[in-house]
Amino acid sequence: MKNFGFRKLMIFIILSATVAIAYQLPYLRYTFYDQMMAALQLNDVQMGVLASAVSIASTISYPIGGFLANKFPMRSLINLTLAAFVILTAAFAFTTNYILLIAIHVLYGFFGIATLWSAYLVGIRGLGDENVQSKLFGFSEATRGIIQTLIGFAFLAIMGTAATPMLGFKTMLLVGTVVTGVFLVLGFIFLPKKENAETAAAETKEKVTIGEVLKNPGVWIIILILISAYSCWSFGNGYLTTYTVRVAGLSENTASLLGMIRSYVIVFVAGFFGGWLLDRFTYKGKAFIILFGLSAVCFALVMLSSKALAVCIFITLFVAFVANIMKSTYWSLMGQAGIPARMTALATGVISFIIFLPDAVLPTIIGTWLNNAEAAGNIAAGFDKIFIMLILFAVVGTIGSVLLIRRTKSLPREELEEETA
């Protein structure tokens, strides 16, 4: 990356920023749950439906994205994504119509994956040879985090100074529209008009079938671990903020600040530390046993510490740190699970489709738990169900980690070295 010219740098920033925006604007509930609910005049069930709308559309769009990225230039798909987000976010700012909100979130999910994700991967990979791939993707993740943090703190300032939640939320979305529009203009200027299809053609020479992927036991072990780790991360981030407000008694703006720290700032430290930590384990499954164990203990302690605000806040930040370590490193387990490099593309597609299914169905169920608990006059009971569910996910993840250790030990040494390479 020493010879990274200005144009390549701009392409890198545009691609990273597009993903940052696409994974922030549809998920404002992570840090502004209560303000969003008030501004849009929604209840917990309706908030859950919006979350499920994004997740269902996103999950369905993963295979579509691979098809589109093979058919259309990266420039066209990235610019289409940015244009769609400009229109959708502007519409989001000017409506409280529930049906329209659902439609907007479905389209957020579609354009955030189908026209973006595979095109982004192709674009970033094309910026350098195999010697710099880790740096390209690692630095892109960091850049995404920086952009999301800057936007997030700007949103927090807007919401903190707004006269009403509705005005603040609308202003946030309009600022998001403008920022997205700026990157759309930059995309038209800097993204390359010509594509190099040689890489994609070379990677499809050795065919792998869905049947071959599904018969590999390592795929199912990885699914057990990733669906558990991702759920601990997703639902921890999604509901810890509103928990500290509605149960622990924290102010909305302070809770949103802590939510942004969990969602964005902690990502940097957890990513670097997690990479260092996992490399210290011969069997990475052992590291995940520890991480899942810490997660389960933390979720239990959150339920018990709601009356001790400072302790509760510390635990929510620590469990976010643990969850982000898992999320930033769990794809590195594929080699030790015996998934060969030639199977990576199709295997990750199958795995991704399955591990994101909880995001598509559980938010609505959780919303019902919270609504029923609030109606019964004990909102804490609704949150307790969430934490118990996350503890169960941690148990499943621990079982998967034990199976991973056994799988790694059963692989011939030469085969393991080949698959990890």
C-alpha cells in the first residue's frame, strides 16, 4: 500500500464510506432507540417490525448481490446504492406513515446488500495484490468505524440540541442525506469506469457445489459459533441502550452516547486486541469458549446490577467489548474448521444467509416481550427474557467451540495447514 495514489485513496474512502453509511442509517435504533420511537410515534412491536424488515430484505439479498456484482460494474452498483440511500433517507425524514416506513426499511435492506456488499468486496480487493489484502480490508473496517463515529457524534449533538425528538430525528436524517449525497458526487468523479474482470474469472475456474458445502461438517460448526456470536453482538447492541434508560434510569442522551461507544468506538480496540488474542491460541475454539463464557456471565450480571447504575454501565461496555472481539475474528475460524480455501466464497454465502436469520425474526418477538412486560408494569421482565435468550446463545456457541476444537484436532496436519493458508 506504499504506492497508494490519490485516486486509489479516494476509491478506498468512497467504498468504505458507502458501507459505513449503509450500516448506520438503517440501524439508528442501536443508539437512538427511544428518540426514534418517540419521533416516529411507534411502539416496541412496530420498532421490531422495522428492524425485521431491514434484516429480512438484507438476508434475502446476499445471493442476489453476488449475481449483480458478476453482471454489472462496481462503479454502477456503488453509485446506485448511494443514490438509493439519498432518496430513501430523504423520504425517511419526512414521513411517520408506518407502511411507508416499512417500505423504506425493506429497500434499505435490499440496496444495503444486493447492490453494495459484493461490489464493495470486489472494489476493495481490486485496489491491491494478495500481499496487501489484509491491510486493505482491515484499514477499510477501521475507516468505516471512523466515519460512523464522526457521523454518530454529529447525530448525538443534533439530538441533544433539538427542541423535540421529532425535530432532532428529522434533522439527523437530512444531515445523513447530505453526507450520502456528497459521497455520491465523489463516486461519479473517482470510481473507475472500466472494470478488470480477470480476477473474478480466475476465481470461478474451480467449481464448488452447494451440496459439497452442505456436506462439510466444518460449515455447520462455524454456523453454530457465528450465529451465536453474531446474536450476542447484534441484540446486545440493539437493546442495551434502551435497557439502561428504561430499567437502569440513565438519561436518553447519556445512554445514546454510551450506545455509540459500544457500537463504534469499542470496535477499534476490540478488533486490534481480538486479532492479537486469537493468534495466541493454537486452537481458536478455546478462545471462543472463554469469550462465550464471559458473555454469559456478563448478561447475567446486567440483570442483577440494574440498581447499581455505574456497575451496570461498566458491564454493558465490557460485554460489548467481548462481543466485538468475537465478531471481528469469527471468520478466521474457517481454516481450523476444515473449510478449504476453494470453498470460501460459496461457504460464506451459505453461512451468512443462516447466521443472519435471527435478525430477521427475533426483533419482532422481542418487541412483543417488551410491550407485554410494560403493559404488566414490569418492563425489566421483558429485558430479562432478552438476556436469558443471549445466555442460551452463548451456551450454543460454547458447544460449537468445543466441536471446533475436536474438528481441528481431527484434521491431518498437512490438510489443516493447506486450509488455513
